[in-house]
Amino acid sequence: MKFIRRHKILVTVLCIVIVLFAAIFATGFHYLNKISYDDGSLVTAPTDTNQEEESDLLNGGTLSDEEAAKLAEADSSIQNNASKIRYSDDVYNILLMGIDYGSKNYPYGRSDSMILVSINKNQKTIKLVSLSRAAYAAIRGYKNTRLSHAHGYGGAPLAIDTVERNYKIRIDRYVSVGFDSFKKIIDAFGGVSINLTSVEQNVLNGAFPGKFPSAGTYTLNGEQALVYARLRATDNDRTRTGRQRNVLMALSQKAKSMSVTDALGILNVVLPLVRTNFTRTELVKQAANALSYLKWDISQDILPVSGTGLVLRDQFEVILVDWEKEVSYTNDLLFKGVEIKYENK
């Protein structure tokens, strides 16, 4: 279908599995053995580090003087971003990634979508924070480029390292899944309830004639949710990430009222698709907190907040970031009401 482009949709719904269904893991290790575990060691980049699909490449010419000046200023901001990485014993940060392996089946694939799930145990809040894939960032061992390239260069360990070194926050654990699994996951949940605007409804009705005759709330199956969360041509990438978080919120609502039997059925479908550096013991430990998490307030945000408009860099669009402002904002966003500690990295 013309509205669907493969690999372009958030599939980080695994926070529902890791956080909201953690209590079910305590019933035994049978389900834990379905997950692909990662020891977290930094991997060597593939020979071909250009992980992007051809559809994301732009035919860029020579930069204007203004654009060149903006890039130089952004490079300086990255170089001066030397503060220490922050963490708190009361804040637990999980990085969720939807991985695009591309039509060429690259070894690692890029993290086309990233959401930070930040659990503040002191404030009893959970924040879902989208990290823009186009943020212009420093990647260890490579030139400054898009944030999404880090996973393509060195898998989850380098992606985590890049988020930590730029946003100055500690990432405690990650969960990732390939994009091809998105529809299976949504369908396993029995679809998601989404309130469509008139613009969104018009696109979905074009893709699925007669299914969405007007704006309003509908239950989307996996294929329909793929179109919804991928949609960005009518607005922008920031709004697109909001749709992706809407899917997570909808799944969260379904999880709250789901029976144990239904939840176990979903785990059988979803867990074989998951890759994580949680250990089995850590997953079981989360069981003690899972039911409490369901009652906490969940809010949403997106980073960067200080970015400029898109600028071309090596044929890719990037968001140039004022990292001093970004680090300050992120600090206030994630560490409210807790004691902040620092580490060198």
C-alpha cells in the first residue's frame, strides 16, 4: 500500500512487557527463556557504516554560508558538552528502540525510533520521552551525525553510549525489537484504541477505504496502526513521535485490565521478538514493582527541545542542538525531587 513504507514505525512497545507485565515473569523462568539476551559489550562496527535506506538520502548540494555557520556552531556545542553523566538511585532509565535492519540486512540496523522510559520512584511517575532520530550528536569513534546512526555503527551498546554522552543521563537497561514485528505485537494485544484527527482519519480512510469515515476513536489492528504511527507527511516528525507514544499509552491502558491468561498469551507472541540487556534476575526483581507502576502517572515529552530546523549534513537531514540547554532541560525533566549523582564517562 502506498501509505506504508517498510521499517518506518516505532516498535518499542516492549516497555509494556518489561515494565507492566514483569509480575507475570515471577511465575517462572519459562517465559524469560524466550528473550534474546545481550551481554552489553561494545561491538565492532560493520565495514559499511552507511546504514540508511536510500529513501532517506537527500540530493544535497553545497551548503549555504548560513547553513555552514549553523553546522560549525553545532559542532562547537557538541565539543563543549563536557559535563558529567547524571544518575539517581531513585530514577531508572530504560531505552526502548525500534530497529530498522533495512533491505540490505545490515548486522545492527539503525535505531529509527527511540523512547526513553524514565521511572522516578521518589515521585511515583513514569515519563515516556521520544528522542529524535535526527538529533545532531557526537558518536564515539565517528564524526558528528544523526543520533540514529549510532546503533547502525555499533549496536545497542554504542547507541546507549551515544545517548549517555550527549544527553548526560545514565541508561540503566535497553529493550529493542525489529520493525517487522510491529503488526504482530499490536494484533497480539487485540488492536489499540486511537482517537484520530480529521487529517489522520483522511489518510487511514484512503489506505483502508470505508473503515474510517470520520474523525473519532477507532480500534486499529496491526496494519492500520502501522499507517497511523508512520504518518508524517501531513505534519512533521515531532508530531509523528507523538503518535508513536499514543500507541504505547493505548497498550498501557489495555494492559491494566488484562487477565493473566491473556497476558501470558501475549508474552508467547512478543517475547521471542525482544532483545535486551536485562538479566533474568533483574526481570524477576521488577515483578515486585510492576503492579505499583500501573497506578503511577505517565507523562510524555520529546527531545531535543532546543533544536533548530532541519539542516543537511552529508545528504541527511539533522536537527542542530544547543546541548547546554538540552542537558539542563533533560536534567530538570528526569530528576525532579531526587538526589542527583555524577559519573565520568
